[in-house]
Amino acid sequence: MKLFYTPGACSMACHITLRELALPFDLIKVDLATGRTETGDDFRILNPKGYVPALELDHGEWLTENQVILQYLVDQVPAGDLAPPQGTLERYRLMEWLAFIATELHKGFAPLWNRDLPKEVHQMARERLGKRFGFVEKTLLGHEWLLGPNFTIADAYLFTVLNWAHVLKMDLSPWPGLESYIHRVGNRPHVKATLTAEGLV
Ligand SMILES: N[C@@H](CCC(=O)N[C@@H](CS)C(=O)NCC(=O)O)C(=O)O
């Protein structure tokens, strides 16, 4: 498998998952500004969506969309505990979280990356994210991980997007539970290895 990624982007959730599952993979860095891969290919030709993550499977098929790639990866290792078994209510609970992280948090950050947008739009985005952060923090109360006792792909994705708050120098002090969660995930050996491999530490 080849994971097309950009350092620190949402593709980091897939990268963490590949390492946590000990699956064999190659990493191909994509420069989103130029649209070129580190191997000199035009990424938009390889993946017409033009965004990461994208996973090239060994038989040449491609998968895109973080939530789908993450679940594909865990389903390659059925005995792993990064997701509850398919068909169970717990698995739907996991999917519920993946959808929340993708649409409420991941896309909630989107306006903050665009420096051309007016300050008011940034302020609105921060306030909206703040409400979602409050909800996540409440859920984490008394839990080590998002779904309870086991670290799952939802944690890989949540950590990835919460990390952006640091990059954007957002004040997370109103949510100390989130800061300690980021710290907790960041201390996992495979997460540390991911950050190192992406050149982020
Ligand atoms: N719907 C996609 C969105 C992925 C996405 O937003 N990727 C960002 C990086 S975090 C990206 O590559 N943006 C560049 C672009 O949209 O051209 C998913 O959920 O995987």
C-alpha cells in the first residue's frame, strides 16, 4: 500500500493507523501547493480529487476519504482493537465519531487556514469550533480515549485535527481536558514515530 500524505495534514490519521496496525506501507509526500508528489508525479492525475489522504492499494485500486481509508485499514487486521467489529452498535458509534470529526471539526478548521478571509469569519469559525471542543471534552471526561477503554481510529483522526489548534496558535486553555488528551495521544510510540516521519518534531 502507498499512502499519499502531506505533513501534518488530515492524512496523518491514516499514517498513525498504519503504524498502530503494523501494516506494511510506503509513504509518498504530496506538495499540495504545487500538486506534485515527491517522486515527481502530478498528484492531480493520480488522484483527480487532488487532496490527501489517498491510498493506492497493492492491486492498483485507489481509496480516498479519510473515514473510508481508516476503516479499510482496520478491517485488514480483524483481530486488532482499533475499531469495534463491523455490524455492532459500537462500530456505528465509531462511524458517528468519524463523521463528527470530519464534518464538524476537520471542516470547521477550514476557514482558519485561509488568511484572506475577514477576521469576523475567523472569529465565527473559532466560536463554532469552541462549542464542538466543549462537547468533545465532556465526552472525554473519565475516559482515556474517545470510545472508552481502547484507542481507535477516531482517536488517530481527532488527535490529527486537534493538533491544528496548536499550529494555528489557538488558545485551548478553556478545554484543559483536550490539552491533556493531545498530550496522551502524542506520547504513544507510534504517534511519535509518525510525527518524526512527517518531519514535525
Ligand atoms: N473529503 C476529504 C477531505 C480531505 C482534505 O480536506 N484534505 C486536505 C488536507 S487536510 C487537502 O488535501 N486539501 C487540499 C485541497 O483540497 O486541494 C476527506 O475527508 O478525506
